[in-house]
Amino acid sequence: MTVIRWIKLGKLRAYPTPGGHRRIRKEDFLDFLRAHQMFIDREFFGEAHRALELMDRSRP
């Protein structure tokens, strides 16, 4: 089966993007993999790191 077919059959939750594509939340994808006893490769998801640097321009 394809991912699109799983979505159409309601087996995998997804929502449409403004451009007409489909987006799947990470949690929904993991739930799908667990429910169908599929292998979960933790490296596939990687580590998401976000950083924000604030500068105080009033200090020299």
C-alpha cells in the first residue's frame, strides 16, 4: 500500500496543506507505525534543535 492510500482509507491521519499536499503529524505517524507493528527507526526522525539568540543592544 502507499501512504496516500492509507490516508484515503483513514488508516493514517493527515491534513491538507494550502498547496494541496498532505501533512502528517509525527505523533500520528508513530501511532500508525505502532498500530501496524512496523519498524520505527529513531534516526529517521533525527533531533530537532531550535535556538534563539537574543542580543541586548543597550549593553556594550
